[in-house]
Amino acid sequence: MASVKDFSPFAPSTVECPYPFYAAMRTEAPVYQVPGLGFFIVSRYEDIERVLLDTEHFSSKTGPGVRREPSPEIIEIWSQGWLPVATLLTNDPPTHRRYRGLVNKAFTPRRVAAWEPEIRTVTHELIDSFIADGHVELVRQFAVPLPLTVIADALGVPRTDMPQFKKWSDDAVAPLGGMISHERELECARSTVEFQHYFAAKLEERRTHPRDDLLTDLINSRIEGETPLNMGEMLNMLQQLLVAGNETTTNLIASAMLLLLQNPAQMEEARADRTRIPNLIEEALRLESPVQGLFRTAKVDVEVGGVMIPAGSRIVIMYASGNRDDGKFAQAETFDVCRANAKDHLAFGAGIHYCLGAPLARLEGKIAFEILFDRLSNLRLAPDKNDLTHTPSFILRGLQELHVEFERA
Ligand code: HEM
């Protein structure tokens, strides 16, 4: 049995398997202050939901990740582009409402639904590229390129620029987990500036030559009485679409596949009745939440779960722990594609910051498994190739590789 006193958030063994520690926290110390680090971890479903919905006492402004004050070198690099603006993830009411309202107008259900044929085509193309081999490294050959290609197409990035686009996406996410060197942080800052100049040119082009795409919608997005978005704001939002959308969806697809491979009876259930695929996606999000937790800051002294949290304290809302809370989900550690309340998970957050891209992520996950099931059978873990290690991050959870063998269906 794990105990909170052995919990060390950045230890490789914790990154590999944090769940016994979350379970220990839920029982021993549901609102746990990590010794030496000072931040609190909120681990029970009910308390997490309460913090998420209470923007009066808890702020997102200090950023969702492990905080490091930007060094003067980083600020110098940023000043060659557009300095960070608080738009969505890092904002609070009332200004959050304006940004969210404007981006909602660009990222509409209609636009997401219109991507479906494209998502199907990309999924088929990716499977075509490895089906003759009888095996695949699913992360690199499928789960990474699928969301990346979809969002790149949506943003009008030509396929030839995809490697660059992937690098921008990785470099935007890497600093969040708090586990990279200063050199790497500088590289990520340079990458942000490159990304900004690339998209600033594209946005300017859309002003004069509008198209039926997300960038044009962003340029044209208007709310009566509100000023339209300026360039720095648009770029910040675009970066969030990249940060929030790619690695998370990759990790969802890979972890859902691993759960199925490790639970063959559940694989059969889902294959036998394809209408279960959407619930399979919810259940995978619940058990292997790609965003394990994010930070908030207490605006005032505030009590959560019987613990007094002093003003200014940082708090991790650990979605992944709430999602395994037996108080909410019966036999919470069990993977059950037919679970009736799987969709109650907190993997997309709750309240005003609820994931903007949830409909897109769900659609991509659903289409991925529909087509994988249609075209591949006898899916199994490749023997001797899988160490099933995860990306080193306290915030995001994702398999580094997943080697799978199969036959053509
Ligand atoms: C499985 C995939 C995904 C997961 C698990 C996920 C998870 C989350 C979570 C937990 C939040 C809430 C943050 C908070 O409470 O502070 C969030 C917000 C957000 N997500 Fe996602 N996300 C996913 C996919 C996407 C995609 C595909 C996009 C867009 C292309 C996206 C864009 C965003 C944005 C812009 C926000 C900020 C919304 C706001 O602050 O108003 N996400 N996401």
C-alpha cells in the first residue's frame, strides 16, 4: 500500500504510476500539502469539482503548469515576438468571458462537425501507411500524426510544414510539466516566437484573402460592443489550441488502445457493438486522464475539504485522482467500456474553462477506433518491444511508445 509520506511528484516511479499515491491521498489527506514544495493537491472528486466551479476564490492567472518565473533571457527571446497575453487557460472572469465568447464563435460545433470527413481520410491514410507491415508503433505512426494533421489542416498549414508544426506543438507543452532544463526552456521560447511569426503572416493574409477556415473565423470573430481580437491575443489562442489539443489527444488514443489490449474482454465488447466506442473513449479519459491535473491559486484564505488554504497558495486540482474516486465511480480502478457514468469524469475540466476542444477530441477518438476496428483484427501487444514508459511530466500523462501487432480485418 502506498502512503502519502512516500509521495514525490517528480520521481520517475511516481510519473510511471501515480495512482496508488492518489488513492492514498484520497484516504489519508484529501487536500495534501506537499512537503518542501508547498503546493496543495486536491484529490477527491467532490472537492475538485468545487474548486473548478469556484472562480471567485481560485484563480487560473498564475498559469496551469508548474510555475517558473521566466528568466531575463526568456523575456528577451519573447520580446522578439508577441509577449504572452492571458486569454483562455490563464485567465479569470470577467475578461475570460470575452475571449471564450470570441473563440467559441470560431470553434463552433458546425466547424468541428465539418472536419469529420477529413478526420476519416487522415485516419485511413495513416493506417494505409502501416497495414501491410502487420505491426505498428502506434504513438509515432498513428496517435501523434492524427490530431496534428487534423489541426494543421484546420489552420491551413501545408503538409510540408508538419515537422515544424510538431516541434512548435511539443515545445509549447514541454515547459508545463516543470521537468526540463533551462537550455530546453530557452529553445521552447525561441520556438514560440517562430510559431508566432509564422501564424501572424497567415492571419494577415486571411485579412485580405479570407477563406472558409478557422484562421479566417478568428480574424472575423466579433461580439457586439466588444473589441475584436488583436494579433497578440489571436496568436496566444492559436498556441493554446496547439498546446491543449495535440499531445492530449495523442495520449488519449494511445492509452485507450493499451487499456483495450490489457483487457481483451473489453476489447471484444467494444468491437462487437461499435455504438460503445464513444463510451470507451470516456472510460479511457477517466482512467488515464491525459491531463492529470492543473494548477490554480487561492485568491483569499479558503477552506477546501476541511483544510484551510492560505491566500496565494498554489493548488493542483488532480482530475486523474477524482476520476478514480470510489465515492463517484463504483470499482473505480476497473476499466469498463459499459460504465454508465463514465462521462461524469473530470478529464476535460468543468465550469468556465471546460475544454474548448472536447468535441473535437471525442470525434477524433471515436473515428480512430471505428476505423482501427474495421481494418485491423487480432490486435495484441508486440512481445518484447514494450516497456510502456510514460513521458516525464507531472501534468500530462502519455505513453512514449506502444508497439502493436495485428492482422488485416
Ligand atoms: C483528450 C484530449 C483533451 C484533453 C484531455 C483536454 C483537457 C483539457 C482540460 C482538463 C481543460 C481545462 C483546463 C482548466 O480547467 O484550467 C482544457 C481546456 C482547454 N482545452 Fe482541452 N483537452 C483536450 C483536447 C483539446 C483540443 C483538441 C483542443 C483544441 C484544439 C483543446 C483546447 C482547449 C482550450 C483552448 C482550453 C482552455 C479553455 C478555457 O480556458 O476556456 N483541448 N482541456
